[in-house]
Amino acid sequence: MERTNTLSIRQSRDTDFIREVEEASGQDVSKCYQCGNCMGSCAYTFAYDYPVTQIMRLVQLGQKDIVLGSSAIWLCANCQACTTRCPNDIDVARVMEALRIMSRKSDTVSLPDIQAFYDEFLRSVKTFGRVFETGLLPIYNLRAKKPFTDFDLAPRLLMKGKLTFFPALVKKRKKIAEIFEVVKRDRFSKDGKARPEPLSSKTDI
Amino acid sequence: MKDLSPRSSAPADETAATTQGIKIVGFLCNWCSYGGADTAGVCRFKQPTDLRVVRIPCTGRMDPLFIAKSLIYGVDGVLVSGCHPRDCHYAVGNFYARRRMEALKAFLPFMGIDTQRFRYTWVSASEGQQWQKVVTEFSEQIHRLGPNPGLKQRSGDHSIPSIALR
Amino acid sequence: MRIGVFVCNCGTNIAGTVDTAKVASEALTFADVVYATNYMYTCSEPGQQEIQRAIGEHGLQGVVVAACSPRMHEPTFRRAVEKAGLNKYMFEMANIREHVSWIGNDKAANTAKAADLVRMAVAKLRFNQPLFSSKMPVNKRLLVIGGGVAGIQAALDCADGGMDVVMVERKQYIGGKMAQLDKTFPTIDCSSCILGPKMVDVSQKENITLYASSEIESISGYIGNFTVDIRKKATYVNWDACTGCGACMEKCPAKNTPDVFNENLGSARAINIPFPQAIPKKAVIDARHCRQLNGKKCGVCAKICPVKAIDFEMKDTIVTEKVGAIIAATGYDLFDHSVYGEYGAGRYPDVITGIQYERILSASGPYGGHIQRPSDGKEPKNIVFLACVGSRDASVGRPYCSGVCCMYIAKQAILTKDHLPESNSYVFYMDIRAPGKNYDEFVRRAQEEYGVQYIRGRVAKIYPRGDRMVVQGADTLLGVQVEVEADLVVLATGIESSAGAGELAEKLRISYDQYGFYMESHPKLRPVETNTAGVYLAGACQGPKDIPSSVAQGSAAASKVQSLFAHDTIETNPQVALVNERNCIACGKCIQVCPFGAIQWKELRGGIKKAEVLPTVCQGCGVCNATCPPKAVQLQHATDNQLLAEVNELCA
Amino acid sequence: MKRVAYYKGCSLEGLAAEYDRSTHAVCEAFGIELVEIADWNCCGSTPAHSYDPLLSAALAGRNLAIAADQGCDMVMTPCPGCLKSLKGAQEACEDPGLRKPFVELVGRDVDGLKTVSLLQLLYEEVGPVAIKKAVRRPLTGHVLIPYYGCLLTRPAQKAKFDDPENPVSMDRLLEATGALVPDFPYKTECCGATYGVTRNDFVGKLSGRILDMTARLGGEAIVVACPLCQQNLDMRQDQINKYQKSALHLPVPYISQVIGLALGMDPKELGMDKLCVSPDILFEDRAEAEGKAQGPGAAA
């Protein structure tokens, strides 16, 4: 999303978006008075395109496109510093999480590599029932086209006997796969209604 | 002395009774809850329109008979509200009220009255928002219960002696 | 009874959502109503004249006004009908504004509800009786609770007016929080220079009786005639003898007594006069730290005292005072920042509160007015101020603005530059609230003339790095995270209600809000009165306030007392309980339940006992009425018949 | 003997095997029986709850359901990330919108269980007093830095353990081993979490400052209770050194390893040899050295 000097607040205001964020996160975003405590607490502010305080402000203004296209929501590590210190008791981390899920749904994920890592992780869980660390990293790095990342760690880990070469398998893997399928099939939103739009294959696992 | 029992001429048409005609009487102490209701009004906190307020000096003034009579004669719900415990303008009036209303609550079923039609609560003069919440919740509760048939339609007896009146 | 009904439009306040003409026309169908109309502004002078005209023209014996809350205009309309020759209790109000038009937009439902409320009022009015007040003498003595600047102002104003004043102060000195301040905004006056003379006046006025180190034990009575028990706490020093020479303080060996006046920066002695200008200048022994009082061998002060004033055996005593009015001026406390884990929860010595910084700045403070760090005594170069610590923070239960912090931070930052020209001050704020006269200009001066850096953002965390404190936060205007390595951090802790405010409110029978601040009678029009007649408020006990506002309210409360005391007698409220002797069965229950002892036995001829209400003592709560088994006691103007008549209208 | 369901979590099966080993050793020493959850599966971690709340709840919830079926009323996991997922499952179970599909997927409700971290278990069920009594090889003279990580006590309403800003439970446990524990200001600062894989420089920056502060305070080792923190601080310490041009060499043992060491257990049994940065410095017996140093001085 390009930063422009003039934001046409009225035209770009999406009130449904505000309501959806509030429903998905269970938080009242109008309580935010922009004190900046979350931004000051956030360990990732240096990397965000919009600091978290501004993400909250953009949500208040219903600026759906900017928010869902921002890198901030995908760089949030869910460390809870913002939530812990919010003077208005807003669970800010939960708002960020809701926004991540919404950006997946609307196919506007700004950092596909992070999503890809999460997807790879979930695929590993879906296949084996557990995460196979030794398998996950190389596969991800291959797919991310940076095969030599963390290559430096390998010899030492090998020496320490920390690399396993076979995934530990959950016996009832079928059950795990079923959980994935069911969640994918009839996604229940908070009100129990089926979700309006299915995930596109690009953004799904 | 004038007879204040319900007007015998009032139509006892059950089918006409809709939730539109729900009437709730609220006994509010002058110092706290009446002020709280005023505050809610000043702040324009919207509320259901079923409540009719009777101003009393203190919840300590509440004779449980007022509540029983109201419900027996067909008011759909009774809400009593006063100052928070320890914040009574008359020091202890609401303590008396609390004991009496607890006792009354235990007796209402014996009179054939659903205890859900009666509620007492404490709302201070500054708690406009709390008052809005109380009124809204209680009105919704009475709407769910529907109109109160009272005693008159069950027994057909309109001549219950009015004990407190002389 | 011939009843007239007046339905007020209140401009569009009521008429906007209630069909007032319809309500009036419906009122004409109610029993005994002979006249009904609606009017634009019934409370206006022509509106009141209209009522008076109708009373004469239609021979009305009772009047109902359907308008705003009776808590607002009942006295207005009572006066109006009284002028037209009716007894003022032959009047009822139906509240169709706060309880109808302002809380719903459904005009049909509102109109029906308004008509119901008018019908209830008419039904009640039909049982109304003329009531008559009697007169009662007023005891023209004032009690002021709290000796801060608001209480001092109120006491001096009344004493200047020739009234006797009793002042009760919990601490051993008067002056309150202001006595601890170094300078005051927005003019940088020296606090003790402007407060000191007033404190001296209090001690020198012959018609002011000061009880310091004393608290209110109990209060009984009512406007014009209160009886107050005051607990004089044991000071272990005979104040009649003590000259305040301070010899005892110098020799006291208990050197690790916390210096409360200096906000625990440094230490005091167990026997102490907190500051040189203290009024009364008398020593007090802190029983928790005195060696002698804790079973150790000492008694040094008793030996050194030239006037033999020390009395280790002293006990609390109770004195009784009779007064006609009370001003509560109990002030405030400061928020305890130990709940802020992210700011160190009080475990970092160089993270201090604003009031501690006042003591540091003060020439009579623990460091003699030289700014230095509590941890190592070094002069700080970079000082960070944090606004809103315990203010505007719902997560710590303090969602309100304390109103003074923006200003006192600006003042402290300016003073810091004066003391240490090489220093840099940084202020983290959310909004600057400077609405007073010359206030915003003052904050601008801090920035423009004194170079104080203002950073808009709440501080996220304070932690030590080496011997400095890192203040980590955000500049929301830039949208970046910022940190300042500070030598000293000052937390502008907010205002909260005074400890024990709730207990005192119960004794005074006044209300307080959820934060413990005392409730005024009306937020706009009766800001110094309470709902208990004869009890007035001054200063921060009613809500956060700065010095000018506290002084103004002190004077305002004093003027209320003076207008009360301008009369030798006051009219009693006739809405009191009355016993119908014929029905009284002499069970005595009413006597037991009366909270005011207003009911007593009366012996008739032949030794027959009956209950009797003392109308000047009765406060009109009606507990007796609800208790009386044969309903012989009836609360005038709220009798069983009157209240049931109202309910009865809804049963139809 | 206290019987507690044990949710190991994927990390403890791989890169954090020593955390698993030492957890077993210490729990056994204090008479806590760990009942491994049969056929447990991955909790889904951050990827699952960034995908769908129900997926995260069901994956984690299945393990709780099994634990409940195994007759346990308390579930302990050493991994704070897993703990967050487990607690999330319990929250979903109480959520009116999610409860029904949740129960359909995992077969039962799980909100009655108590879910705790290893640290909470050691602090509340064993406690510093009992640990102090059981210490055989006190760590006297060693300066240890307690690092809790971001999730162990936060958010406070959910974690319901210790203080969210200044937790002290690990401080107390470490003090019980005889070690010196300075006031560490970065106890709950984020270490860079999963960004070791996708944004290596984040870990360099965030874990770097944690290591720097540790060194600044004279810490010999930084003690952790989270496998992810441990990986970032230990396994990636060379990467961090490269990133910020430093030469730090700070061992990063787990709390269970440190307690085990103080109890006199064999370092090998605790998997100390698995740590990337050698923890040898912790094996120095300074209690004696200090005693000797004091001895002659006192005699003279």
C-alpha cells in the first residue's frame, strides 16, 4: 500500500471492517486514545511499516486496505507487551492476530514468506501430527529460495546430536488431518455462522 | 375513605394484553437512584419506556406491601433502587430495606408471584450508565415474562382488603 | 379538590419527543382535574405567572407541573404556588424530561408514559395536605474538616465574618499538600510565602479553635444543630506547654524514623516538628518509632524538654463541639505508583514522584533545595517527567484526569532549568490540559523559553542501565519508538480521594462517587452543597482541583455558611413522620428503628403510652412508617395512601 | 506422589531434548510423576492461531482431552508457547461461539483442567524452601540471570501466574540454589521468537540486547524456561555475535538444568552437554573457593 499525502477519510472508511475486527478480536477499538504505549512497548516497531498505535488508529478510521496490506500485522510476534500495558485494557495483540487472519482471507498478505513459513509449519503438523524441525527448516528455506540460511548451524547441531532425521509420527494422524479438514470445511465464526468466503488456495495450506 | 383497590371497571381482556402494555413501577430513593435516573436522562442514555417511577425519600420507606400489592393488582414488574449500602442519606435506611425485600422475595412464590418480576438494586446519583443497564435488563426480563395476570384473574376476587389504607 | 395541570414543552427538550398538548388534553379526563394546558417554558417568569393566573381564575386547590426533575425545579414551583396563595405542599411534579423525553425517541410511547406520570402525580396530589414548617434556632458555629488551603480559606472567610470556627486536621500541622509544595503555577510564587500568612492567621484568630492531630469520631444532628465528637489523638506531648523549641528533635536517638513530610526522602526523628513554619508548631511523638513507647529504655526527650511537656502516658481524648454547619475540605491523596510494574513498582530510588520532587526543590527540603538524586546524591543532568501516572488509566482504575499534573510538570521543568542551567528536561505527555487563566501560556514558556522537550507518548517502560534509568516510550507524532537515558525520572502521580474519605462521608451522611470523591448536590448549579443540608464541600475532596479552584471553592462554601448563619432561625422541613395516636399500639418498634432517635414515648392521661415524633429531629426517611404494624406512623407527604395512589394508577 | 500430565511439545523432542531430560530428572527428584500424554500432537503454535482460532484450539485441545481421559487434573508443559495454545483451547471451550465445534472436534470439554508451565509447577508445588533444602551442590558465587521470555507471565489475565512486568518466581528458585541473581530489566522482553528462520536480523537485534544486558550485569549464564528463547540465545549466539560484532560467550541453560545441577545431578544426565555454548563455567565449585578465601582471612 502506497503512502499518500491525503487520505480521503470518508471515502475509504469501511465501517463493516471496524465491526468485523471488533467481532473477531472481541475488543472495542474505539477505546484506544492513541497514547502510544503499545508502540513504545513493541519490540518490532523498528521493522513495522505502521507502528501498532497507528494500526489501531487506522482500524478506528476503517482503513481496511491499508491495514490488511500492512507488513506490521505479519511482523507482530504476539509477545503481549502491548496487551499487558494498554491503559485501556485493549488486547492489542489479539487485534493484530484478528487482522492477520483477515488479511489471509482477503488475500492481501504483505509478507508471503512469513505466511509461507507458517504454512510449511502447519503442513508438517498436518502430515506428521507434530512439527519435524529438521525437515521443516530446509524445506522452508528451499521454497523461500534461500537454501543456505542457517547452514552454519548444522555441523554443531549434528555434533550435539540434536538433528533427528526421521519425523516423530502421531499414531492417530488421521484425526489431526480431520481437524484441519473440518476447520477448513465449515469454518465457524464466533456467531456460529459459516464464514462468507472460503480461503483461496493460494493463501491456504 | 376512598377505595383504592383496582378499578373494578377495568377491562379484564386477556387477549388485549400485549407486551406493548407492559408496566413496571420503580420505587426510587430521592437521594441516589432518582438522581441516577436523572443523570441517565441528562446524559441521554436511552432506555425502554415501560418504567414508571415513584419517588420515595429512602428505600427504608419501602413497605414490602407496596411491592406485593403492585404485583397482586397486575403491575408487570417492580424495581426498587436505592443508595449503595453504607452510602444511605439516612445512614441505615437501605439496610432495613435490604432485609425486608429479601424476606419478601422468599414469600412472593407463596402469593403465586414469579420472583423474577421483582428486583432491587443499588444505583448512586452518579451512575447514569448503571441505571440504564439496570432498567434495560429488567425491562427485557419482564418482557420475556409477559404481562402479569395478577391475582384478580386467578381468583376473580376484586375485593382484597387494602391493608395499608385507612 | 380542583386540580390544574401544566405540561411543559421545555422548548423542544420535552416537546421534541412528547406530544405535550395530548398529555394536557388527556389530563383533563383525570379525576378532579379542572384545568390543563401545555406551555413553552413553565419555569420562566411568564410560565410561573401563568400558573398563578390559573390558580386565581379557576380556583385551583392543587397544581401538577409535568416538566423536568423535581430535584431541579420543585423549589421553584413550590414558591410560585405559594405566592398565589396555595400551601406549597399542594403541588406535585411529574418528571417527563429526564425520565421520558430524554431517554426514548418513540413519541407515542413517550406520550403515553408522560400521561401515566401525570395521572400518578394527580392521584397523589388528591391525598396531599397542607404542611407547615416550624422555626428552629441556628447555632452559628462552623466546623471545617481538613486544614489544607481550601479549609483554611473557608475558615478565615467565616472567622472574618465574625463567626466561631472549629477546624479539625488529621495531621499534626495545617497547610495540607500545599505546605509541601515548593512553588506554585502559573506564577512561580513560593508556596510557603503565600500560604504561611494564612496558616498564621488561623492560629492567631481568636474565633478559630484548631484541633490538629485530631479526627472526626462521630457526628449527629442536622443543619443548624450538629453535635460533633472529635478524637484528639495522643501526641505524647502536652501542647499547652510545648513551645516548639525543637530541642527534643535534636537529641532524639530514633534516627531512622521515616520523614513523612519529606515524602520519605531522608529520615526524621521519632519526636518531630515536620517543618520550621509548621502551625501549630508543636512536637509529636511517632509512637511506632519511639524507643520509649516500644519498651526500650530512652526518655531522652523528656529529660531535655525545658518545659517538661513530654507525656508518655498520654491517651486519645474525645471532645464534643456543637456547630450549625460543616464544611468538608479533606483534600486528596496521591496515587501509589507501585502498581506500575513497568515503571519499576517503586524499587528504583531515582524514579520518584512529583511531590517528592517538590520536596527536593524546596529550600527547606531534605537536600536544602539542591537537586540531587536520592540514590547517590549526584546532580542529575537529564531529567524525564512522565504525565498521567495513575490518571486517565482505566487499567489501574483511574480513568479520570487529575487536572493538575500537566501544570505541575511544566512548573517543575522550569524550576529545574533555574536550578541547573545545564540540565535537559523531557516531558512525556498524552495531551496537555492547561485550560486555566495563563496556564497554556505557562506551558508554552516551558517549551519556548526553557527548552523543555515535550514528547507525545505514554512511557512504556523504565529500567536501569548502569547508573542511569532508561525511559522507553514512543513519540506518536513521529510514529517512532524513543528512549531517553535519564539521571532522574519524575512520575506525575495523579490525584485520588483521601484515605478514609468514605468513612467520613458515612459520618456526614453525604454521598461519594466510585472513586471516593464527595458528591455535590448538582454538578453545575450546586457545586459546593451536598445533599445533606448544612454540609458543604471545599477543595479536592469533591474532585481533582488546583490551588486557585480550591481556594475559590473554600470561599464559596464559606459564603454558603454565612448566608445560612445570617438567619437566627431556619425553617424545619415539615415532611416528617406523624403518629396517629388512635392507631398507635405502643409496640415501640418505631423507636427502635429510627436512625435519628427522633421518636420517643409520650404518656397520656391514665398512664397510656404512645409514640411521639420530634419534628425538629426527624429527617423524614420513613423507616418508621414502613415498620409500624398498624401503620399509625405516617410520613407526611409520602404517606401510604399517597404512594399507593400512584401505584394504583398503573394497576388499572 | 503428585501426578501431573506432561505435554512435551515438539521442541522438546528435537532441539530442546535436554529441557525434556532435565525436566524429568528434577520432577522425579521432587516426587512429581509426569504422565506423558499418549499420542500427543503439536499444539499448532503461532501458525495455527494466525490461521484460525478453531484450528489452534482443536489442535491444542486434543491433547488436553487425552490428558483428562488419562485421569489427570493438571497439565504441565515446559514450553510457554505450548502453554499459551493449551490455555487458548480452554478459552475456546468457554467461548459460546466456539464451544460447540470445539467439543465436536476434540470429543469433550477441557476447561476444568489446570494448565501450568514447568516454572509454575516448580514454584508452586515444590517451592524455593524445599529446593533450598534439597541442594547438594550450591551454586554459591555464580551470577545467574533469570530470563522468563514474553509469554510465561503474559498477558496477566490469562497466565494467572507471577507478575507480568517483574516476575520473580525464577529469581526465587535460582536464589534457592545459592546463586546470585541480579535485578534483570529484560526479564520479559521478546527474544525474536520464530523470526530466527524468517528474519534472522530480528533475533540478532532483540536477543543481542538481552545477551548484552546479561554481560553488563556480570551474569555468567542466562537461565531460561522456553525452548524458543533458548534456541535464539544459545544456538544462534554465534549469529548474534556476527550480527552485532560482539564476542559473547554466555551459556543458556534451562531452569530445570540449573536446579538439577544444584541438586547434585550428573550434568550429562541433565543434557548439559547438548548446550551449544559450553556451560562448564557453572561447574566451578565456588562455595569452597569462597570458603577458603574467607578462611585464612578470618583466621588472620
